Amino acid sequence: MTATTAQARTVLQWFPAGGPRGSWPAEEYAAAQRAQGTKAQVVMDLPTDQFLVVTETTTP
């Protein structure tokens, strides 16, 4: 029998998409989280026009 796992995302922080030109606060936050050992990535949430910094959570 094979066990399956579901992938869920946990939002660590969100940032408005209309930030100042040349500023990447979501990417900077995600990089700081990765430096601390969290597998963080940035995704765009189109309905809310925000960048989300998320990490994947495995649930049994």
C-alpha cells in the first residue's frame, strides 16, 4: 500500500504588488527566511494583487 501526502502552503508574509520601482521586499524577505533554513518562495496572488511569501507544509 502506498501512502500519499498532501502539499499545503503556509503564507509567511504578504506584500502589495505596487511597491516602489527597484524595490523587492517580498524577495528580500524570502531570502532572509531561506538563510534561516525555511524553504520560502514568492508567489503572486492575482485576485488580491499581492506577492505572498510561502513555504510548503507536508501533511500526512
